[in-house]
Amino acid sequence: KSNSTILILGESGTGKELVAGEIHARSERSNGKLVNINCGAIPAEILESELFGHIKGAFTGAISNRMGKFEASDNGSIFLDEIGDMPILLQVKLLRVLQTKLIEPVGSNQAKSIDTRVIAATHKNLETLVKEGKFREDLFYRLNVIPVKIPSLRERKEDIPLMIRFFIDKYMSGNKANAISFTCDA
């Protein structure tokens, strides 16, 4: 129920997005939105506008003002997935947002106050990226307030039967097929 920033660490496919959703759902901010953005899937030149919004005329194609993900998550949470892929220049701007709780849309010189809880996730080793100069140390410490390490599936094999049952139920009911089951050996 804390408002602290959370850093979810784990390999791809371990369920980091599900964990972020549960953290938000169990928080005091659960009545607000949980806004997701994959920092690794959006080109750097577009990511800033996606995060902070932009004003009309800020760049070619900016035909109207557009709200960014931070503003959309005001009074809720923002999930910054694959934070380890964020370009270093944008890391500086994110650090400022975490410190000041202010965003500045691209092309604007007026800051907007936001009240957003940040939940970040990565499959990368941020400490190694810090040593290599690819991730800002000060941002790492701002994000790593409450670290949550999700073990890989090979480290939690007892979850496999639960997952098999979940997927069987999901796909069988959607396809109106007869129920199937697996033996423990399978």
C-alpha cells in the first residue's frame, strides 16, 4: 500500500506486467488508472512524446495537443516496462519527473504537476548497465526503492501445473472443446 517506486526484475516471460497490475490493484491508487508503456518498443524520438505528451506544432505531425502517459496516469500508476532500454537522454527527463513530480510536454515551456506512482520493470541487469555507462546511477536508485525479483519458471516448477490448468481452461472454454488433462509425468 506504499506510494514508493517499485522496480520489478525478472527474465522475459516471468509475468512482470501481471505483478505490476496486482501491485496497482492492491494499492491506495487502485481507483485511478494503471497506464502501461513499453519503453523498449517505441523509438526514442517518439517515446518522449508518448510519456510526457506534446503541444500542437511541437514537431511535424503534431496537429493538436496530446496528453502523455504520465498525465493519463495522474492519481494512478504508470508501468514503465523494459526501462533498461530507455535512451540515456530520456533517462535525465524521467529522473526530473521522479524528483519534481512535474512533466513538461514536448514543445511546451510550462510544467504540469502530476501525482503518479511509478512501477518499472526490466529483464536487464541495471547495475551492469550503470557500470557500463548505459543507465544513470541516480535514476537506478530512484527506481530501485522497492525491488521485486520474480524468479524464472525453471526456479518455480511447482507453478507449472497451475499454469497448465489455467491455459487448458481458457482455451477449452473459448473453443467449446472437451476438457483435457495432463498426467504429472507429462
